[in-house]
Amino acid sequence: MAKYSNRKQQRERTDETGFGGEEPGFVTADTRHAGQRVNGNPVSERNSTMSEQGNRELQVQCFVKHDAEQIFTGDNTPRLLYVSRQRLDASRHPRIMHAHEDYTEVVLITEGSSNYLIDHRQYAVEKGNLLVYNPGIVHDEVAREGAEVETWCVAVGGMRMPGIRENALLPDDKGCVFRADALFDQMSSLCEIMFQLLSGQYVGAATYCHGLLLSFLTMALAVAGHQDQSLIASEEEESALGTRVKRYIDAHFREPLTLQMIADALNVSTYYMAHVFKDMCGYAPMTYLQERRIGEAQTLLIHTDQTISEIAYSLGYDAQSHFNQQFSRHVGMPPGEFRKHYVVSRQEK
């Protein structure tokens, strides 16, 4: 009873520390400032000032809101596929235009700037941007004209977000490029921790990374949710014909194709088709075709054990020598060397 009385007296008095009923050296709340309200009451200027002066010596306890909405529940269970890091000098051996059919990539730009082609639109990207590539979204990450970028990339499958297609993180009309702003440092740190755990082959790394992944994705959703639209470099209207050409090439790039074959399939002249397509994408149709083939070849070199000749013939090349020549021209090294340099260990993925 005496102990209770002493506690009561302590809560009732306001001593020189400015903390009133709390014992000096311990605060059971997050940091608060003058003008904020605690339990409906404003925090005084004096208490705020004294709290800030003593923060270096205090233990600050931050409480969790247990009524927070749970995003990933039921069969919506994200699965981390890989985390990759691209250095600034990697643009000498770029990851050419490609798409992922059954998972999403979330990319954080940590240094540099460039222009990317994402789903037939040009985007200006720079440090602090967050890029979301839903399944099937064609993207060209080549940094051109001396522009280099450093990135973290997180690949995720197993998502069933309410109201959108399987394995997509965002609605397709939400956009692709956003500003991470205040969450940039935290998201970069999460990528770093996941990468270190996986590359170091720590026992339990997959379990640790699952929790970190959920935090990373929750932040990505917050970033996208606080911006009305993504950052688009080119505001030009989409061309119906240009979109048709892109869709046709995306569907048939593994087959032998010529400019005339594409024009005949779409019932347009080759000149007009090429002009409209380049205005929309920034690429000539045959350049786009070559980029799609080389990008797909990189994907197969990284993720499969197919031989180089098998990859070449599966992408419409009639000779491996021609494929090797085209690959080296676009990537800066032959396909065999690319496979050795890019793939660290398939067992680590």
C-alpha cells in the first residue's frame, strides 16, 4: 500500500525534469512535440522542450497500432524469388528489353539517372525512384548516352492482391515509376539486408527474408498509394497502330520476322508503320525486335540450363554465329561469358 501511495504521489507532482508523473529516465510513448495531443490534451511547450533536451538520455518506447490493416493474408502470400544489385558500371553489359510472365519486379534506383522504355512509354528515372514491373510488362533498362544507374531489384511471386491480376502488385493503370521519398532509405536498407542474408547463405535466410519482403512490399504500396500517377517522361498520346505493332512483335518475336511480314499481318505500309512505331517507342520496329530477342536470350541464360545453340534457334535465329554476333553487339560480351558473369549460383536463388 505504501508503494502504491508513493507511485500515486509521483504521478501527481511535476518535478524539475518536466516529466510530471513519469519516472525520470523512462518514457512510455513515442516522441511528441508541442501542439500535438496526448489522450485528447495538448502537449505543453515546456514539456515538449524538456523532452527534447532529455531525449539522448531517455529510453523511448514506441507502441504498435494493433488495429492496423493486414495486407498479405490468406492465399495472398508473396514469395521472394531473388534480390539483385546492379552497380553503376553495369551499363557496359546491360540487361536488354525483356518481360517476366509470372512474377513482379520492384526496382529501387539508388544512384544515377537515365531514360527507360517501360511498356512502350519513355520514363525519366533517377535516384529515389521506385519502379514496379507487373507480369508481362516489357521494360528496357539500358542506360544510354553515358547515363548510368545503380539499382536494387526484388522479384516476387505468389501474390493475389484483391481486385487485380495474379502476381501483380499494382493495378495495370496505376503506372510504373514513383518517388520513394521519405521511405527511400528504409527500402534500400531492406534490400541490402536481404541481399546479404541470401548471398551469405545464412541458415534461415529464406525465413528472415520473408518478413523483410512483406515490409518492403508494404512500403512500395504506400509509395504508390500516395501518388496520383506515375512519373511519365513523354505525355504524347498513344498510337493505336503503334500499340498494335508492339503487341504483334511481343507475341511473335521468337519467330522469323521481317518488316514486310509485320506490315502484311497488320495490313499497313512498311514506311508508315515504321514511322508511327518509332514515334511512339523511340525504336525502329526491327530494332525493337532484336532487343526483345536479346533480352529474352539473357533471361534464358540466367534462369535455364539451355545451351546457347538451343536458345539461338528458339528465338528465330537460323545460325548460332549470327546470334552470338548480335548478342555481343548489344550486350558487350558473348552469351557464354554473360552467363558466367551474371549467374553467381543457381543454388543461392
